[in-house]
Amino acid sequence: MADHLKTELVVSALKMVIGRGRNIAKGIYLHSDRGGQLTAEDFRNVLNQVEIEQSMSRKGDCYDNAPCESWFGKLKTEWIYPNGIYETRREAELSIIESIEMF
């Protein structure tokens, strides 16, 4: 999490997953929308290094990304909103990490 939407944020998140030693199977796809961070050369270079194919939503078709948007909706309604307002960004980060790692 960060207070910006720069490419370095998604590059760092991708590297974190790769660095955790997770076995990334050959031929795996990463699906995303067409956000500038996810189409940036730096991000695509990391994908290429670990042989991950990128799949993107079609332009103007919100249904392509529906499963991801649904997941974010559930995170908000089942975890974030019931916990109330976070006092700090760090508190929010730790809470969201807890939710993701727990489930």
C-alpha cells in the first residue's frame, strides 16, 4: 500500500510475491485491467523475467475484471468496513495484510 499509484508500487508487489519463493508455474497468466502501472515497461519486464504472461481486460469492458472487483468488494464489506476507521495508514496496512494472509 502507498499514497500513490506509481509503477514502482506494482513492481514491488510483484517482486514481493516472486521473492517469497512461491513456485511460479510456467505458462501462468496475470490478469489485470489496463492501468498505466500495469502496462508500464518496468512491470512488463519483471513479468517477462519470470515468464508470466499478461492478460488484460478489453478496453471499456468492465465485466472482464469482475472477479477481481468482486474480491475487493468482499474485502471492503466483510473486513474493512466492520473494523471502522483506521487511525493510521500503517494500521490499515496491517489489518488488510491480516485479512489476506488469514484467508
